[in-house]
Amino acid sequence: MIRTLGLKYWKGDTYQKKRIWFRTHNDYLYVKNKMRNTQEIVDGTYKIYYGNFYKYLGVKGALATLKSGKLKYSNPKKFNDPLDSSERQLYIESEDELSVIDSDYIDKVVPENTLTDQKKNVLIKVLNLFKEIYNGFDVKQKENAKQFINRFIMQPAIREEIKKMKVCCFSRNYKLKKSSLMWSHYADEHYGVCLEFNIVHFKGTGELTKNLFVPFVITYHPTLEIIKIIPEKGYHNDWLLKKLNIWDYEQEVRILRKTEEPKDYEMYEFPKSALKKVIFGYHTKLEVIKGIKDIVEQKYDIKKIEFEKMGFDNKTFKLIPLKYNIFELKHDVLIKKDQEIENLTRTFMEKLDK
């Protein structure tokens, strides 16, 4: 259940701050509808984003996504950064918590087939020894004991939790200069497509950390610090929402899902009304654009979806999005220029006739 959240928003020219109670996800969406200029809700550790967000895709991924109406949610272990969402970030909080770790606890948190009976018996004996003599340990010995517990109990259990997590990654922007990197890295080197979604059209019920389509803002840091946890209280999601600041060009937003099966990925439908815009890359080929046009016409209300294609601005030497006429298969600016040239030609010919 979402409790009190800090709300920050612009009202006219004034920056407003309020504390608002949200008891359900529908309440959250209601506030979003009422305060259109709001960008983020802050809830202690979490930042929740509810503007438009963008999914960069290669050609095959874009065609498959639009045709199926489903987004791919991947296991964090498949991320392109080995430090991202690593269980090595998590650490048992203090020696006081050693008392909760016993044979039953090991059976509960350590995934099946991870430990043989022999290894489990050895582990229990070592744990019991730690408990008996822990108070007599010096600082270094205490640290070694905690390292042992993290390596053989906590991290195997956390790895199993990671396998159940599924994440869909988006960006908050496609117009910035840094967005060119996103086109290069995630959209087939500018040959792919970027899809714009609006969170208001995603639905969900339940608690904040369960199966909601809630977009969490990734925070970026110079270093990733160890996150202390208390075993019996479970694991928090904030370690899934922190990255090194070398990735800040992504301006990432993540939607988290938790599944029962430890699969590499899951496909989840998105509401068709959530798709607001299709942006073609600078190099996207005409046959790809035609293929996407056909899919959108068949499966979506094409009149409610905007189309753009990245173009080149000679004045600023930047890639910029330009309105694209999906029916004429040309940029609007090019269509306008064609019309201007046609008008000038007609005028010129009329003068020659006279």
C-alpha cells in the first residue's frame, strides 16, 4: 500500500511541494490526471516517474513489439552492466542478526539443489561455532564471519530472488544530445525505432513493490555502496534502481515485475492506448517504416498515434525529431518544401506562358 509521498510540481511559474496520501494505484493515477505538469513523486528511497517514457528498439524488436502488443521484461542477470543489480551489493546488517540464521532459515532462503546435505551440515556446524564464540572475535574475525554468511547463505538466496525479477527499461527522453547514444546502443545504430508510452494508460493494483506497472526512476552515483539488509525483513528494490553515473545518459526508468519462475525473460501486454508516438531513427529504411505502418494500421488506432523521424539540423549540427507523414512516407517539412517548389514552378510556368 502506498502511504504518504512527497509531491513536487510546477503550478504556473511557482514550484510547489506537498505531502499527499495514496492508498491505491488508482489514487496515484488520479493525482497524475489532475496535475499534468508533475514529473516525479518522491517516496523516500524511490522516485516514481509518470511522464511519457521511451523504449528504444532494434528493427526486429520494434516489429515484434508492435505486432504482439507485448513488452519484453528481462532478468537483471541479462543486463549489459555486470555491476547493475548485483547481489554483491547486499550485505547482512549486523552481528545481532546471526541469531535468526539456523537450519530452518537455511532451508527457507537457500534455493533447492544449491547445497548438498553434507555441505549444509558443515555450514550449520560453522554457524553454530560462530554463534558460540562470536563475542570473542576481534574486528577482523567478525568481518570474516559475516563474509562467510553472505557468501554461502545470503548471496545464493538473493541470486534466486534475482532470477524471479523481470525488468523493462525505458528512457525519459529522446530529444537530448545524449540521446544519440541511446539510438546507437539500443536501436540498431539509428536504423531502429523508439516508442513513446504514457504511464497513465498502464493499469495495476496491489502494493507498490508487487506486480504494478509503476515506472521507477534510476538514480546515478559515482560509486555503488554496499546496501545493508536485515534477513527476516526480506530484500528491498532500491538495489535494482541504482547505477553508476557513467550510465546517466540513459535517463533510465524501470518497470519491475516479480514472477514465480526463474526465467530469463517474460512478455507482458501493454494497453494499446498507452502507445502515443513512433519515432523512426535517422537511418531507418523505408521498407521498415512501411512495415510498421501496416502493423499500426491493423492493430492500433493510427489516427491517435504521432509519427516522427530523426532528421539533421544544419544550423545546430544536431539530430532532431521531425514530424513524419506516415501516409505520404515523408517528413512534413519535405512535403511542405515539395509543395513550395511545385507552387514556384507553376508560377514560373504561368509567367512564361504570358
